[in-house]
Amino acid sequence: MLGDNKAGATQVRPTAPVPARTIRFTTPVVQTPGIFILTGWLWRFLRALVLLPAQFPVAVSALGASIAAYQFGGWISLAVLWSVVDLVLLVWWRRWPRSFRDRVALRVLAAWRRLWVYRRHWQPVLVVAGLAESYLERQYLPQIRGVTCSAWADRVRVRIVAGTSPADFQKRVTELAHGFGAPSCRVEVRGPRDVVLEFPRYDTLADPIDALPIPEEPDLSALPVGVCEDGELWTLRLHGTHVLTVGVTGAGKGSVLWSAIRAMSSAITAGIAEVWAIDPKRMELSYGLALFAHYAADAETAVALLEAAVAAMQERAERYAGRQRVHVPTVRDPFTVVVLDEVAFLTAYHPDRDIRRRAENAIATLTSQGRSVGFCVLAALQDPRKEVLNLRNLFPDKIALRLDEASQVDMVLGEGARDRGANAHLIDPELPGVAFVKLEGSPVPVRVRAAFVSDADIDHMTAEAAPTGVEG
């Protein structure tokens, strides 16, 4: 028994003495008189009442007219007024549906969604997402300055809290999208403390897009290749730039390549444009072999084609030196597009080091010097890592189809692209051709979908637009 007491005593350690605490002065709590609380409520109510006509002019005008009609002639006058209004709206809707949608339907929808979706859930969503700030025990929230609706998305203009930055919103686009029940969210910076949050109401790119009509007089700086998320035509610039397309297998790289070739097929027929194709897989581009001025599949022939393109580019530059600064496509000097499918085969995967070196040198020369003399490189790639292709920065325009990892988005589109809503790693595998495009000089990625060019479409193109001969 004594042993047990000793064992218990050894387990109890003496508590260290607590030093005397200094005197702490705290702010006294003063109860706010009820009259001040009521005055604050009354001030907020009067301010909202005064600002109401500016925020909802149509609703306030309709209410005022209804009250005036009732005062003037009672219920009969009110019924006549609304019957006339309904008739005018009906005629407007039937006769000018687009104008009615833009000026009436979308504005009513914007007012409804501002109150029912955004204003109602604003505080809990932003607090949980970590976008509310606190100072001196007061909570500060970004303020909604306005909501506008397009046919497919809501645009919420927000005044952010002083001391915060738009990057705080860009890092939480996923939380905002889920919080307001939208497929995605993108952030557009309009000015100091002024950002716009764009919430699509539905996926406008969910349905496949058939091959687009071939333009009779193609604009090589704006070739129609698909549709943008806002419903507008997606035009791809080739003349005066280079384009890198990156996506995993099955993401739709072929749709981008073939849509671009299809859009310029009239220029190929006219002889003012030509395509030099490299197709290591022998499955994608070989189907339209008759369209190409030069074609290569094996590594040796492909490198020789690239070096021939460099020689042709340098010869043209020599002729232009001191005489011409801007290339104009002609039969003598056609616009030349070098299409590189699976470029990593030449730059990283081929076992011959000399092949890799020559291919990389030729691609670097074309992408750094070819724009001004009418040479463009349109390359497709699966893996965007530096060790696979360290020439990414020489391609001004980039297209990110479905990717494997989130980190690859910034590798392809540039730093901060994923924070701006370019979630290429989240693209549904059932949506081939959907991509995010980042153009030179624009930091905002645009969501698009390339049209699908079928085998029958390619057969028709080769029959109608094939050049006179193809060199291997």
C-alpha cells in the first residue's frame, strides 16, 4: 500500500509558480442607446429608398405609373394601362425578338438573379470562401455594384475591400462557382478595386460542332475554327503568329489542326497559302495528303522538311531585306504553315540525339524569325513540360485542351491562367475540342470549342482544294 502511494506521488509534478501578471487595460463596453440603433436603421432605409429608382428604374416607373393610374381612374384605369403595356410587349417580342431579349428579358433576369441568387447568398458565400475582411471587430464585404445578364452568363460587378487585391478572387474561383451554383467562374479586372465575376448559367459548348463552312476569301489572321463560350465565332490567327496546341490523347487536337486547314483551303486552292505537314503517327494528317505541299512522317524526312522550311524562310527574308517589312500572301510568296503533329517525337522522344538537336534548332529558327516573312508553325503536343519542349515561349498564341494536371495549365497558358478560370485540367473527357485559348497581349483566357472535321469533310476538301502536287 505504501509502495502504491509512493508511485502515485512520483506521478504528480509540482506546478511551477505563475509570475504575477501585469495590469491589462481593456476598452470598456458601452451599451448603445436604442435611439441610435433606430436612427441607423432609419438612415439605411431612407438611403435605400432614395437609391431605388437608380437601381431599378423600370420597376419603380411601373409601380409609380400603376399608382397614378389607380388614383386617376380606379381599377378600370389600372387594367387598361396594363393591357396596353402587355400588348406593346407582345408586339415587341414577336416583331423584334432580339431587341426584346436584350432590353427587356435579360434586364428582368438580371434584376431577379441579383436579388434571389447573389444578394441573398452574398455574405455566407464570401465569408466561407475567405473573401470577407475584419477590422476592429467589424466585418467588411466586397459590394455588388451591378449585375448584367447575357444569353449565357451573369456578370457581377464588384467593388472589392480596400487593402485586398483581385488575386484574392482569382484564387477562389472554384469556391465562388460552387457557392452560386455556376459551372465555372472567371475574374476580369476593370480597374482599381473594380472586378467583374462572370458566372455561366449553363455550358454553351456541351454539344458537338459540325465542320464550319469554308470561307470563299479567307482572312488568314482570323480563320473560323469553332465557337466561343459566349456564342460568337472563334477565329484563329495564323498569319503573323505561331500557335501551340496542347492536350492529352483524345482531347481534340486533330479538330484544331483540321479546322485551321479547312478554313484556309480556299487560299490553298488559289495558291497564296500552303501547308507543310509533319505527321509522325501517320494517322492524323495522312488522310488529307493531297492538301499538302510537303509531307513527312519519319524522323529523317521530317527534320529535312523543317530545315527546308528554314532555308525557304531565310531566302525570302534575304529578298525582303531593305525592301519590304510586311508579308502579303502571293502566288510567288505564299503564306506557309508548318503543321507539326506530336512535336515531342522530334524534340524529346526520338532516340537519335542529332535528330532531336536539328529538329529543335529548326523549330526555334522558324518560330523566332518566321512571322514577319509569312511562315507560321502550328504545333500539337501532349506533354507541356520543359524537358519535352523548351520552346513554349516562342509560340505567342497557345491553346490548352484537356490536360492531366492542374500545374500544366500555367505551363501552357502562362502563370496565373488557372487563377483566371482556365481550368483545362477539369474539362470533361466527353467534350473533345473544348479548350482555353490565350492570345498574345491578352491575359484573359477564353473558353472555346473547335469544330469537328469528319473524314467525309476531309475527302471533300481534298477533292475541291488540293494543290497540283505533293512532295514528300
